[in-house]
Amino acid sequence: MKWKEILIRYGELSLKGRNRNQFVRKLKKNIQDAMTDLQTVRLRAERDRMFLLADSEKDMNEAIERLSHIFGIQSFSPVAMCDADLDAIKQKALEVIGTEDTAGKTFKVEIKRADKTFPYVTGELQQAIGGHVLHHFPELTVQMKKPDILLHVDIRKEGAFLTSKVYKGAGGMPVGSNGHSLLMLSGGIDSPVAGYLLMKRGVSIDAIHFASPPYTSELAKRKVMDLTEKLCSFGAPVRLHIIPFTELQQAIVQQVPNNLSMTTTRRMMLQIADQVREQIGALAIVTGESLGQVASQTLDSLTAINEVTATPILRPLIAMDKLEIIELSEQIGTYDISIRPYEDCCTIFTPSNPKTKPKLEKVHHYESFFDFQPLIEYAVNNREVIEVWKEQEKDEFEDLL
Ligand code: ATP
Ligand code: MG
């Protein structure tokens, strides 16, 4: 037997009461978007679950791979369907078990009888189906606790659904079901992980990156595009805003003493990010900051930086250790991109002795001798916007590699 359908379970979604319809619609759209190039795939959403149908085996396997990355899915299983009739179920059970390697394996039948009018009780069904399977697969032995093969039979009014496989979904909520935010995406390890965690909670994102050509290279930009593309694979297209930051950084170096220039740099970045955020209608800014990791991430520094805006700044990594963050970045596939050696704008202009407790009065004092606003405006207005979605937009970089 070849699987043709996948049952998709929502998990947390089903708890969401009134918002549920909207969540299900968003999830359906995200799954559709992720499968657009698979010609034989179709989707059918029901109130508490969804079915993906695929006619070709290749599409089926590809769909299983892609579903495991899409937020809002608790688990999914390839299923076989038949009439809600005991003989039909027994026959289908053999086909389903036939897809498994049964040599020396243990086995159990689990029944869910959603249709209470079905004329057999659970115990009877378990015995009838289990006995039939054992008769045809005598190499199997029954085991109630943690069997190798769990045959799940779900009997509903519209038919019986059988499966022997459960794949874990990515969990979380469908991207886009919890609003929109702007992610400050450097080329480092942390910020892509921060973006991933927010997307997992259903937040769709645009990304903003500060580049300082010619001090930063085209390859640094390519790195950030590759990181953005990875983030897209978790459920929704991500737009990338590349900010020309060179002139501002040069002005900062001239106006502000070395040990405070990092604080001012961050304050300028945040003001630019906030204007872009407003233009795209996002509600919050997301960063990869983690408490105490570097001088700009002490509570004093965060306070001094944060002063420039009242917009919520979401810092999902704030309490995580670097090693935990690295582990996550390896899991989500951003680590190998993040460790490519190209410098970003901060690395190049980083002073050797940044203050861990910058005094706000001092920062105000040095910033007051120069009008940064025109440069901020220039940076916002002259940004490059790239729609990153899968393989698009990359060709122009191919010859650089
Ligand atoms: P990351 O690994 O994300 O680069 P980090 O530990 O290197 O973080 P910093 O360089 O101090 O820390 O940056 C702190 C945060 O500021 C980053 O997580 C990111 O959100 C933002 N940020 C830093 N540099 C840039 C940049 N060039 N473009 C956009 N955002 C940036
Ligand atoms: Mg960094």
C-alpha cells in the first residue's frame, strides 16, 4: 500500500477558542505556501484537524519533510481510510502493517471510537483487529507498553482512519497568527535564533540588517540573505531591509569618544529600526541580545540603548546561555551560516574598551554636538528591500562564491 493522505493535528491551536478559525486559516495558508511547487498536493481543513493529499510518492515524502518545519502543527501521520465497517477495517489494518518492517517486532492496537454508535465496544475491536493482524503476521508479538508498532484506529461517522506512524511537528503557532515584528538580524549566531523563537510563537517578521560598505563585503550581505532564507523555511516569507550605515558609523566615530561609541551606535540602529518598523506596520522589534554576553548587553547598557524608543523590544534570548543558543542554532540549521567569517558593521567599528555602565548624561552630552537626524533619515529612505523566499534573488551572488 502507498500512503496518499496525511492527517495533521493542531495541538495548541485547538485550545484557542474564538481565534481558532483564524489560526486554522493561517496554518492552511502557510502549508499551502510551503507546498506550492508540489503539483499533486491538496489540502482539506476540518474543524480540529487537516488532511494533506498527495498523489505521487515523491510529493508525499517531500510533504512529510516540509511539514516537520511548519509552526502550528503538533504532530502528523500518514493515514489510510476505509468505511467504518469491521471487515473493511481489518483488511485495511493488514495493508497498514504491511508498510512496516515486522520481523521480531512488538505490536499493539489502539482504538478511538469517536462514533459512539459504532456497534462494537473498544475491547472487542482491539481483539478482532489485533487477532486478524497476528494471524497474518505471526512474527509479531503483542506488547501493551511501548510497542514497536502502534496501530491506531480512529472510528468516526465519515469513516475509519488507520495509521502506524506519528511524526512530531514543530509545535508553536502558525506564523502570522500573532502579529508582525521587525527582527534586527546581524550575521551572528544569536539574532537568527531570536527570529526563529518569535516565529515559533506565531509572529511573522521582516528583518533589518545594518551594512557598512566598503568595510563590510557583499559576502556578509549574502550571509544575511542565507540566514533570512533559512528563517523563511519555518513558515512565511521574510522581507529583508538592508540599511546603508557607513556614514552614520563614521559620524559616530568622530563625535563620540571610543568607550561610548558602541552605546551611540546601538541607539542609532534602534532609531532607524523603529522608523522602518513604523513604515511596515510592525508592532515590536526583536533582537538577539542575551544578558551580560558583551558590554552592550548589560542592564545599564540596555537601559541606555532602550531610551530612544517606547516600542516594545522583544529579547527572547535574554536569559539563555551562549551554549544553549549555539545548540538551538545548530538544530535549526543557522549555525553553519552564522560562523562564516565575514565581518559585520559592528565588528569593524567595535572599540577595544566599551563601557559596561554607560552614563546616559554623557551619551546625551556627546550626541548633542551633532545632528544625527538627517543621517538617520537618509539611512531609512535609502534602504534596499529584498523579498527573500526560497531560492529567489540569489543568482546575482553566485559568481562571488
Ligand atoms: P548576534 O549573534 O545576533 O550578532 P551578538 O552576541 O554578536 O549577537 P551584538 O553584536 O552585541 O551581539 O548584537 C546584539 C544584537 O543587536 C544582535 O543580536 C542583533 O539583534 C542586533 N544587531 C547587531 N548588529 C547588527 C547588524 N549589523 N544588523 C542588524 N542587527 C544587528
Ligand atoms: Mg553580533
